[in-house]
Amino acid sequence: MAMIRQPENFPETVKEVRRQLALSQEELAHALGVSFATVNRWENGKTIPSKLAQRQFEQFCKQKKIDPASGESSDKSRQDQAE
């Protein structure tokens, strides 16, 4: 089982994933089942996500084929590795 690590740059990761998907904080919050204020606090570094919220975020990224570590599409990541 993969160990969930607390990303140091979680605020940047959330912003980058939102940018990639062209989602507002409110839209991302709705998709993750959290409040708009929660996403806002994550992005501002005021709070860090719970393990459950982090798992939900990672699952959401997988569904959208985005690598939460880089914020890039995982299709592109796979392509880069193949070269």
C-alpha cells in the first residue's frame, strides 16, 4: 500500500490542478465533497488536508488523469517516461 505523504507544496499543487482543469475553488470543492472555504485554506496554506481529504484529492487527480505531484496530465508523464 502506498504511503500517503504530506506534500510540502500542497497549496501549489491544488492551484496547479485547478488551473489544468480550469476549475474554480468552488467547483473543485464540490468535486471533492469539501467546502469552498476548505479549498481556499489549502491554497493559502492556512490548513493542510486530512488524510481522507488528501486521498480524495489524489483519487480525483487519478480520475482526471493528472499527476498531483507535478500537476501535469499523467498521459504526458507516461509519454515522457517512454522516450
